[in-house]
Amino acid sequence: MFLEEKVILITGGTGSFGKKFTEIVLSKYNPKKLIIFSRDELKQFEMAKQFDGPNIRYFIGDVRDRERLERAFDGVDIVIHAAALKQIPAAEYNPIEPIKTNIMGAVNVIDMAINCGVEKVVALSTDKAVNPINLYGATKLCSDKLFVAANSYSGRRQVRFSVVRYGNVVGSRGSVIPFFEEKRKTGVIPITDERMTRFWVTLEQGVEFVIKCLGLMHGGEIFVPKIPSMSIVDLAEAIAPDCKHEVTGIRPGEKLHEVMISADDARHTVEMPDSYVIQPEFSWWNAGNFREGKKLPDGFVYASNTNTRWLTKEELVNMSVSE
């Protein structure tokens, strides 16, 4: 396996994705070293109680700090960039902060990966980066563009950059499922809009998809998994079947439905058996990289409300339990 004997670093490594990534990589693969890079010393202390050993390191730092990143990236082969400010209301109220972390932090990761001779970088994205209507989504769109274009100026270093984009993660910190579970105690579940739909993926599915993309990447792609959708009403009934619903209205910066591939991106996207690959529109891209992929029809949009795969309530409950 290509991860064996590699030095891997994950930014934002104490988050939900980082902990699941650590669990899977340490149990299934044999990395030479796994470096958890994050800015929260308490979360690192707590995580070290669960994951400790001769091939794991905890490195305190912020992606805003170029010098600290350069020190952390020394000798690293693979970088998973998961660090981000993600809370939509907080981003709207404190706009410069997500810009510093999600955009300038991406610039720092790219520059230090090139300077330090990293082999591969995969940046995690979100469905909110497509046709964004909130600042968080806009910063992630900028980040995606930066990582794709970084392949244009990596020079002789040969570092490759790609992006993985997926939807809401079941059970992750800040997701609606823990919120509904807490509200279940009151007997009333607040619903922003009964028409709302979202894409859903488990942490394990997200991690396994990222690892698969590490093996497939040429540099410049945005990988999008085929994952199911679910309506917010069905989600609420699955989590709290005996509770009443209270419609509260859509919050600022929130969409009725999420999109992972727009009609414009679909023109240069190919369909694989379990995913889509959005190919970069640069002259250096080899059009034969994914020749086995199927061209999408004109006007194709991959959206949560027009998805062909829908979660049942039973599947959602099983996904939540497994996480």
C-alpha cells in the first residue's frame, strides 16, 4: 500500500475527520510517521490518550503561521489539509478570520508543501463551495481554486495538489444530528424549512474516499463521491420520531439544497463508478488521465434535491450508530 513507510501530516488533525483518519490509518496501514498538526493543545492532549505510539506525533501550530508550517512539513511525504473555520454564522460575523485561515492558510500550506518537497497534498472541501452564498463557502471556493492552480507553479518539486469535496458528515462536531439529539429532550425539533435537503456521508466513508483519491490523483482534480441525500424532515423523524416540528425559517447564508457539481463544472467532469472527477481547465492537464470516465450530459447538476440515491430513515440511524 502506498501509505506504508510514508510520513503523513494532517492539518486540523484533532477535528472529527482527523481523529477518524488517524484511527483508520494506524489500524489499516503502516505509516512511518503520522503528524497531527493543530492549534488546540487541549484537544491534542485528549487525542493522545486515545492514539499514542512510536509513529505518531502531535505538533501544535496554526496554518496561518508560515514558519511553523515549514518546520512541521520538513520530511513530510503526504499532507491532508483539513484545517478550516467552518461555522457559517461565526464566519458571517467575523469575516476576516475565515479569510485568514481558509484562504491565506491554504496559500501557506501550498507554499510550504512546495518549499519542503512534499509529494502529495489533498485538501478537503465542501458542497458549500459550489455557487456559494455565504462567506464560508466563498472561502472554500477560493481554497479549491488555489489548490488546483498550485499544480501550475510547483516547478521541479513535482508536488501534486488535489481536492476532495463532499457533503455533511454524520455525527461530526457542529452537524445538525447532534443538535437534533440534544433538542429531542425538549420534545420539539426546530426545522428551518421542510423542503430542505442535504448530502450525507459517514466519517469512515469520507476518510476511505480521501485515501482512495490519494492513490488515484494526478494533481489538479476535484474528486466528488457519489453519496446519498436526505430531506431535513426525514432526518428529524429518524433522530426524534416522537417529537413535534417547529418551522423556524432559513438562516442567513443557508441554502434549501446543496450542489456538489454545477452545470458549468459538469462540462469538464467525468463520471466514475463511485465518484465524479472535476478536471482542471489548464493546458498542462492530460485529458487521458481518466479516459475510463464517462462524459456527463449537457445541463447535468449534482444536487441534493435531484440526487438519484436517497437515505432511508433506517439507513440514517444505522449510519449514526456506526459512527
